[in-house]
Amino acid sequence: MALNLNQPDFFQNPYPYYAHMRAAGKPFWLPQKTTGDGVWLFSRYADALTIFWEVTAVSKNIRSIRAPGASTPFDLAMLHRDAPDHLRLRRLVASYFSMQYLGQLEPHITLVTDALIRDLQGKTEVDLMADFAEQLPMRVIAHMLGVPVNDLPQIRAWSLVLADGFDSLLASDEVLLNQKSAMLALLSYVEQLIVGKRQEPADDLISFLLHAEAEGKIRRDELIGMAGLLIIAGHETTVNLIGNGLWLLLSHPEQWALLQERPELMPNAVEEILRFESPVQRTSFRIAVEPMELAGMRLEPGQQLGIIIGAANRDEAEFPDPDRFDIQRTPNRHLAFGMGLHNCIGKGLARVEARVALGRMLALCPAPHLLNEQPQWRKNSFFRGLEALPARIA
């Protein structure tokens, strides 16, 4: 029997569906309205690794299947480029995601985190998503890029609309129209931001990219696409990582207590959060450029394929007792940040933000109490995050 993913219970708990896909042993066909007629999704861990490390038979060049005139500057960002352009663009910004830079950034992350927690402590009931998990990553990426803090509510609104458009299960004509409008507005905003930075450069990533443009290392359309990608991707998934982490730890009080007793386990806890409730549930798709055999299926050039990260991270063949949340799990070779050439460049930043956010919450606000027993998950199968996380602060 064919699985129907467009069900309310799938959005709330996709993991039984993923188990069914893995057991079937073949990819799942997901129709889509945006590019081509659909995409083959692979759910097993071993198949995911094969796809992540494949460099010759698959392409990330989304423009190759766009309708004439449908491309946007986002298509020119490193996420949608093959070699050598992907490596050129990635290397250009790599220093801003290096361990050295993150070490210099961590005190700022801690200051922002502590200020947000102090604001929480002045209230009886809070929404840990809106008041904390959303605020920290947005303020950090704004600091890195040189984005005015007052613009963050509008950026968050655009991000949510764009996220719905990424999800093939939600992509109605209305949703896609709203996504196009949000994308155009965001790109216009980025262009205005670039004009301002050109007039008054500062010590931030966008000013750095403008300097690189002047040296011929990046084109203006690539710069716009890169800045837009970093604004959205620089906060969206980390918002969910922190929110999912708070939900998991507070709904598993024995794990929260274990962290209080052994705070050195925090890095392990972040990795288990990434595995158990992966903030990105599916990869952006790839395009077969050569015939390839995978999971007993022959993929022909032009066909699209993707990975269900949330399914691969619960694969019984790789993770013993995969549906158990255990911050002491080891080894934990999850795929939340991808692998291979296109692994997430922001993985170090996300880990630092999550470690600081959860660690400072544990230290400064050690006994929050969740007000809802059931999580309020967003209706989105591409990104896994909470609508809200109401809590009482002791």
C-alpha cells in the first residue's frame, strides 16, 4: 500500500512512516510542483551515505532543471552549485565558520544568551520558542552579517513563508505564490543592505563579500544569493535545534537531571538532539547526471533524488534502539549536517549556539516546567521545529 504523507499525524510524528519506508527497502516517490514532476527519497542510512559521497553521478546544479527565466540569485549560492564554483564560494566564507572565528564569537553568543534568559526570568510564563530559541540564532547571524536587529522580525516572517514553499507536501499554488513574493522581498532587502554596506563598510561578512567582489572573487548576483542564503539558513535550522533540544531535555527529566549532574555531557546531548529530532528532515535534492544503481533501483540522468535525514538518523541498522533519546549514546554518527562536499558549512556555529544556549539555560534557569505534554510541531516535513514551547519559569 502506498504511503500518504499528507496526514496530520505524519507532521506530528513522521517516524513510523519513515520506519515503513526503510522496511520497504526502496526509495519513496514524492511528487512536487516546483521543479520536475517529483523526487526519489532514500530513507536508509547506508543509501544516504552513498548519495552524500557521490561526486560524479549527481549534481546540485538546480538551474539545469529550472524552466527558462525561473532562476533566482538563490540558485547561484553554494548550496546549488557544483565544482569548481561550489568550492570557490565555500572557501570564500569558510573563515567565518572556522573554529578560530567561532572561538572569538562564543563570548558574544554567551552575552546574548544570558540577556535573553534574564528577560525570561522576569516573566511567569514564557514561550521558549518565540522568546528564546528564535531570538538567539537570529541575533547571532545578524551580528555576523551586519544586519540591523530591528529587521529581524520581518526576516523571520520571510523565512517561515520560504520554508513552507520548500515543502512539497505544502506547495499549493497559494503557498508557492507567497513564497515567490517573500523571496522577491528578501532579495530586494539584501540588495538594499548591500548598497548600505558599500557606502559604510563594517567588520561583518557582507562587507567582506563586497571586498571580495571588488577583487573579482564573486559576482554581484552570487553575492546577493550568498547573503540571502546565509540570512535564512544561518538561523532557521539552529532555531529548531535549540527548540527541539529544550523540548527533548525537559520532556525527559532524567536526561535533564543527568546534564545537571554531569554538564560535560552537553556536547553529547547536542549530538543526540541532532540525531533524534533532526532540524532538517530532508536534503535539498540532487539531480542524476549519469545512470546509477541505488537500493535496487536504476536512476537515469535527469531524475531527482534526495535523502530523508530524519529517517536515516533512526535507522536500526546503524543506531541500536534508535527511538530512545539517550544523551550518552556512543557512537553517534548521525547525518544531521550531511556529509561529503556539501556538508553544512554552519555545523560548527550551530553546535556552539546549541551548547551555549542549553548550557546557560541549565545554569541560570535550572527548573523550567513545560505547560503542554504534547509538542506543537510546525506543519512542515522539510524542517522539524516547534510552533511554540510554553513553559513556566521557576
